[in-house]
Amino acid sequence: MKPSHHTGILFEQYVDVIRRLRKECPWDREQTHSSIRHSLLEEVYEVLDAIDHNDSEELKQELGDLLLHVTLHSIMAEEEEAFVMDDLLTSAMDKMIRRHPHVFSDVKVQHSGEVKANWEKLKMKEGRQSVLDGIPKELPALLRAGRIQEKASKVGFDWKESKEVWKKVNEEIQELHAAGSNDQEEELGDVLFSLVNYARFININPELALKRTTEKFVRRFRHIEQELARKGKKPEEVTIEELDGLWNEGKRLER
């Protein structure tokens, strides 16, 4: 399937449709950047879910929903005389050209690592005050921790070997174990942060790892519920030994 030369025309028609909704639909007319902020985040997660399920049809639908938000926020900005859609597209295009000099100019790179290093240097030249600028606080905590550690690593603030990081993990666990109730939250945070760092060294995405483990727990716990329901029982009505037995049964069925 090849992209059509009608794409630009279709995009203009799409924007016109959203502009009309903004004028004529009572719900769309009432929305502000803040009022649909939470929906934008939900749409991003739905796109990710479609990717995780390798569902092209669902991905198409969810990207369309995400495009609605991009377009609607842009139209709101037009109404506020902050910027227009052309400004958004021009800025985005200029940024991509500027940050890919190995494609659009004569800069030479040997591998993707050099591309990433150049990307960070170019962002600093664009006026950022810190290498940590641009990492949203809204990111899930594990993901944000990993991104911050990656950024710090790019300027040399990092451990040299994974065994050093693992030693730090154990130190933080011991501190958590010894902490009083007033310090436990901070110490637990230190443990999690150090584990994210270790995950980075062994090339594992901690957010994805925890997500998969959580889904594994859900599958096995549902097996417990289903088996107990078949016997006319509920989890709270049986012993922990029986629950453990059904849990292990669920583990065996997954192998």
C-alpha cells in the first residue's frame, strides 16, 4: 500500500471538518486545552495498546483519534491567536531537518549512537538550560527515571559497569530495610531508581518489564478466581494454601 498524492488535500479537508465541529457542535465548542488534556493522554495509551497487540486496524483508528487532538489543540491556538496550523507544521518540519544534519546536510555518522548523541547536542543549542529539560513530569515514574538517567549518561554522569550498579541496588535495599517509618518512602524510591538504572545497563525497559509482570499476575489470579467459581467458592472463603495451590497450577498451565 503506497501513500496517495491526495494526502495533502485530505488533510486540509480533515482540518476543515474539525474547524466546523468547533463552530457548530456545542460540545466541541466548549472544550479548552485543559478540558481535554486527560483525553489526550488516554488516546496515547490506546495507541500504545494497539501497538502492543500488533493490531493494524486498531492502530489506524487510534492514530486518527490522536490526530483529532493535535488538530483540535491547533485550532484552539488559532482562535487564541497563539499560532496557526501552518506554524505548527513548519516548526515541526524545520526541527526534523535541523536535527538530522546527516540526512539533510553533509554531516557524516557511522551508527545510530552518533545520531542520538548529535540529537542531544543540537537540542542544547536550541536554548535548553539542562540536558534534563524536555522530560515531562507526566511520564510514568519508571519511564521518567530511565529517561533522566539516559540523559545524564550522555554527558558522562554514569556508572562504568553493571556490577557497580547492582552493588548500589543492594546498598539501597539494605537502607530501606533499616529505615524507620518516616524514611521508608524515600528509601523505597531510591531502591526503585537504582533498579531502573540497573535495567538500563542490561538493556531492559523497566516500564515494559513491570507491565508484563503485572499482566502475568492478572492472568494467574483470574485462574484462581475461575477455578474457585467452578467450585462455588470465593477467594476470601479459602485458605492461603489452597490459593497458592491454584496459583502454582496456573503457572504450570502457562508453560
